[in-house]
Amino acid sequence: MAREIAITIYLIVFRLIFQICKLCPQKKKSTFVASFGDNVLFTVQALEELTDVQVVVLKTAQCKVRFDDVPSRIVLNFEPRQFLQWIRSIYHLATSTHVFVDNYFGFLAVSAFKENVACTQLWHAAGAVKQFGLKDPSNANRTPKAIARFQQVYNRFNHVVVGSEKMAEIFQQSFGLQADRMLRTGIPRTDFFFDEKAITETRELLQRNYPIINKKKVILYAPTFRDHELNVGKIALDVTKMYEALHKDYVLLLRLHPAVKASLPNSYPDFIVDVSSYPDVNHLLVITDILVSDYSSIPFEFALMEKPMIFFAYDLEEYAEARGFWEKYEDLVPGPIVTNTEELIEIISYEEFDMERVTTFANEWNMYSNGQSSKQLIHALFPESEEQPVTMLQ
């Protein structure tokens, strides 16, 4: 109840400021609200390359991506505690011709944009394992008022960027939107995986930062963040057994939630490297030989590299009941499923991978992501950008 009261007060204040700012003249500018930031960054770069539109980036506290390296951009902290910047942020939202978001933002429920404004949802994942939006099982504990607010937010999306028909269908169900709202231009940040120069530079940078990876193969363990584990100083993976079995040939990279890794000692510095603070997980995928994950969205993009994956789903039944899956987990994931460290070690040791399944998975979930997704998105939304044609990669 207290949470709903706080949200209501916030939205009342937001609506009032927004309506006042909306009286100001509209400008030729695009305002981006960045929570994750990756898709925003690639879209911003393409927009600046193909048009002369002013770019405004509103960063939430969660966003770690830098945008202030280009002087012409306006970059603001989109947090109420940064009150003046928050007010300025609302002004830009109310006076832009295009608004882009990369997450669910409740303020959209009370942001009645001018009729000519296009609001585009970039989202932050190329695919989905667990259910979200209107299909989130936790909605059973929400009030009718909250559910109505969710739908108001989703209705604000004129476009939802997708990389596949599978994800288009998921968005339609999650957001309660029709198929014509889906923008089939591909996921902007996947452009990175088609840029050989960027990949080479990234690999060289990481090899300098983590010289241990130059001598051995790399396993990246990137589990889903679980709320109930944030104060638990351990992980399900037995790193001692991993070390004893694999340290001669492999390095183990750990990408964990800050609250988890803070209390997890590293007893094997010649085997374990903590990369939890590294800002771009896609960069880490470049140096990864084997990905170990569970229910996260990382595999959808990692599949583009055509490398093996293992799914360490030690709490599969519990997680499925709490979060819900879009399809049977065993049918969805393109790799072996294990429930303990011993099984994981065995799969790695014997290299029991079905790479044909990985390729099929990559094609299904990235069918519109071809290395030019950012430019294709800008061409779709800004007709004037067509003067700068897209050059397809071969």
C-alpha cells in the first residue's frame, strides 16, 4: 500500500510538470531514457551519423554506459533527487519529436505526448526466457490499479524494436499490443557482433586488462540476478571443484550481482577473474569460449558468436514456478542443462555440445539483426536519413 501511495504521488507531480512543459515549443530533438544503455548508445550513434537531430540522454542511476563523450549531446541524471536535472529531463520529454526508452518506465502512464511524437521501446534484451509485463506471474499480487497503469505505459509505445518474430510475439503478449506496433529492424547493440574491427580492438583491450586469458580458454559464468540471493555471500557453483578439475586449461570469469560478489572471496586468483564491474557484457562474450548461464538473456546474443553454452539450472522447478517461462525450458535453450557442478565439469571436459542447435537458435532469435540494425531503425523512424543508405555487411 505504501509503495502504491508513493508511486501515485510521484506520478501526480510528474504529470503536472509535464503538462506545464508541454506548453513550450516542440524542438527537433530525440530524447532517450536509458536504464541499461547499450541499445540507446548504438541508436544514438546512428542517429547522429545519419541526421542533424539534437540528442538528449536521460540516465537513470542504474545506467553505467557513458554518453558524455560527445559535446553536442545533452546528458542529464533522470532522478528526482537530482531535482533540477529531473525538471530539465521532463522538459525535454515534453518538447521532443521522438522519445526512446529501453525499459519499463512508470512515468509514461502520465506522459500524454503531442500527437506527432513517436515513442519507441528499444528494450534491453534480444530474447526472453522468463515471462514479463502482463504475463508476469507476480501480477497476481498486484492491485487492479497497478495493472491498469502497466497497460497505460505499454499503450504509449508507438513502436517496439524486435530482432525476431519469436520476440515480436512475446512483446505482443507482454505489452498487450498489436502486431503493427512491432518494428522489425533488429536489435541495435547486436551490430557489435558484426563489426570485425570493434571485436578485434575489444579482444586486444581485454587481453591487456586480463593477461591470464591469453594462456587458457575462458569460461564465463553469468547467472541471472536473484533477489533472494542479494545478501547471500555464496554462489551455487562450487568454484573449488571447478578449480581442481579445470584450472590447467581454463580461466573462470565471474559476472555476479555487486551484492553477491562483495562478500565472495577469491581463493584462486590464478583461475578466477571477477568481471562483475565490467560495464559491457557483450565485450566479455568476445573472449568467452564457453558460456555458463541459466535464465538470463545473454545467450540470445552470444549465439551470434557460434560458441558453446551450458545451462546451470540448479533451481529450475522453483524458478519456473516463480517467474514462468515462455516455452518449455528444455526445448528453448541451445545447450546441455546441468543441475550441479559435477555435471558441469563433465560437460566441459568432454566437450558435449550440439553446435547445430546453437546456430538454429541464433537464426531464430536474431533473424532481423544483421549488423545494420541501428541504421535500419533510424531509417525507419527518420525519413530524412534515407539520404545516407545502409551498407549491408557481407
